[in-house]
Amino acid sequence: MTARAAALTLARRLIAAGHEALFAGGCVRDKLLGKPPKDFDIATSARPAEVVRLFPGSNEVGAHFGVVIAKYRGHHVEIATFRTDGSYKDHRRPESVTFATAQDDAQRRDFTINGLFEHPETGEVIDFVGGLADLRAGILRAIGEPAARFGEDALRLLRAVRFSTSLGFPLETDTRAALAACADLLAKISPERIRDEFSKILTSPRRAEGVQLLVDSGLIRHIVPEVLAMIGCEQPPEWHPEGDVFIHTRIMLGMLAPDAPLELCLATLLHDIAKPPTQTFDEEAGRIRFNGHDALGATMAETILRRLRYSNEIIAAVVPMVARHMQFMAVQQMRNAKVKRFMAAPNFALEMELHRVDCASSNGFTDNYEFLQAKAAEFAAEPLIPPPLVSGRDLIQHGLMPGPAFKDLLEAIQTEQLEGRLSDRDTALAYLQQLLAERQRVSGEESY
């Protein structure tokens, strides 16, 4: 059973019981835009207690606000009683609600394109707020007074950017002005909620426009304020003819694939985050430098991601990408063993894409990218890092105590293996004997 069929069954049961029941919000909008709705919400005249009686086993997660989650054949459908909202002292949730009519309910919603209803059986669209006209015009407009809508729920500030970005709808003039005027209200919202909306903006195909709108509206100050220092931070024109650090980053975001994963989008946004604090001018060479911006950038990226409460898995993926993005410049000078270790990083495919757009948005160089693609083909016949020929147990059997020397010896043997000079265990053990003899000789000379 589809989500729509499940919602239709529930709506029909409400109607049969004498209640008004309408599909509401995003599912109506998406259908009119020719997009498959992700889920279906029902708005109804039935009170929460009546909804629970009709659908035993429902989850009364928001019954105080008139919201019940009904379950039907594996689908969860939100059923909300028509209501008007009281005051929003915390800029997030109303202090009280009053159950009302469908027309009243439409007026309390955020944007006109989200304030539409649809009769579930006839398909008739019911529009109390001018949402149909705005959908046809491709405009995102707040319902009623924009500042009042943002003041009620400050998360709507980010929802405005998200809908504008994902739909490609410019903000109506008064709505855009209120977005900037109310930007500081975002400080009232928890980092987790900001993170979730920000992630949706970054993973939208129009993510570059979304980030630009966050900057233009001032909202970025409450998400990643470090981005502001990138604006006007000049770069050497011979390497970055496109402009300052922010322009470079924005172009990169626009070059990513529409379905680029969140980890790559975050790494792209943050890869040059430390250029402003590391910017210096080399008088002798006559050029701008950003020495160490990769290492500092990794530290700053971790701080930013933890501040936004991203998961450890996301942080573990993004931070190394920021830390390693400058190492691509040296890959053609690396020995095979080092190249293999470099390519064996867990998210190397994402790092390659980060490098591709980094160069494509600036100097246009493709040499290192093509070199690594050729190496990938060359190494494809076997694992980049094959099983080790010698283990720590072998070192212990040779009389060595576990310690720092273990790592050095095992890495030296692995390097020879990766270079293709050791291919079996016997030759590896013989090489170990050679290394141990050399260590003993050096130790003996140092004792004199």
C-alpha cells in the first residue's frame, strides 16, 4: 500500500464519522508541482480524542497541539485538528492552541504554498491564502505579516531559505526583507534544529544559491559565522582568477553533483575556512599565501561541526577531507607506496571530487586528478593495501618488545610490499632479518 492510499483510507474513515478531513501542506504543494509527495498529512475538524477513538494505537505525541500520529499498514500519518495558535514566547511553539476551522488553520501556517488543502476524494484544491497563484508564479511568500510568521517560529527563517533553494522560488520582497530583519531570532533555535535545516539546504542541487541567501540575509552569523571572513579575503590571481575565498567556495558548491552527499558538501564549504586567519603577504615573492590553512582548517571544521551537533561519523568523514585537500598537489612526486596509502583513505572518492571542483573552479588544472585516475586503473587488479606479510607477533618471536619500533619496522616492510619488491612471506621475513641486523649494527656503532 502506498503512503497516499494509507492516508486516503484514514481520511475516509474521518469523513464517514462526520468530520471534515483534508490533505494539507507539503503533499498538496508537491502534487501540484508534479513531484511525488514524501508523506501525507491530514488536517481535520475532529478533536484529538476523537481521532484516537477512531484509530486505536495512535501516538498522541502532540495532542496538546492537536496532533496525533495514526498508523495504518506500515505508514505513519500525521492528523492535526484545525486550530489557531496562541502566543509564541519561545519563538518555536505556541503557548496554547484553539481548535478552529480550516480557513483559520490555513492562516497560521508559514508560507502560502504550504497553506493549501486538498479534498482527499475529489482532488479539489482549497486555497484560503493565495498559494495557487504563488505556485504558478514560482514565488515564496509568507502568509500574512512575514515578521509575525518568523517571530512565531524562528525555524521558519531557515525553512524559507530551504524552500527557496530546493524549489528555485525567489522570496517575495516583503518576505525577504523580514528574513533579514528577523535573522537574529535564529539564536533562539537549538543547534540540532539549525543543523537539520542547514543540511537540507547544503544537499539541495541549488546549494550555492542557498548559502548565498544565508549570507545575504545574515542568517549565516548563527550557523557558520566563520564564512563571513571568507568574503573579501583575496587570493593570488594567478591561481584563483575567480575571486575571493567565498566566491571560490560558492562556485565549488555549484559544481557538485545534484545528489552530492552531505559529507562532501560540508567539506567543500569548509575546505578553505582557515584561509582568512592564515593569510599573509610574501613581500619577496610578491604574492598572497595561506600557509597551514589545511591543518588549521581541519581544526576549525571540527569545532564548527561539533558546535552544530553533527554526528561523530560525519565529523570523522569531513575533517580528514579538509586536512588532506592540499596533499593532492604533491601526488605526482609520491612513491607508489605513499600513493596507495593516500588512495586508501575511507572517503577517497569524495576527496577526489573535492579536488576536482577545487581546481575546476579556479586554475583549471587536471594533471593530479588524471594522474590519480590512472593510478586507480593501474592498481585495480589487487587491494590497495593487501594483507601484511609480517605481523607484530613475528617481531615478538624475534625478541622485540612492543613499542615505537614495531610501527617503524612494520611500516618499512609494508612499504616494500606496496612498492612490489616483497611478494611473499619468506622474502618479507628475510627483509625483516636484514632490518634487524642493520638496527643492531647502528646501535653498536652508537655505543662507541
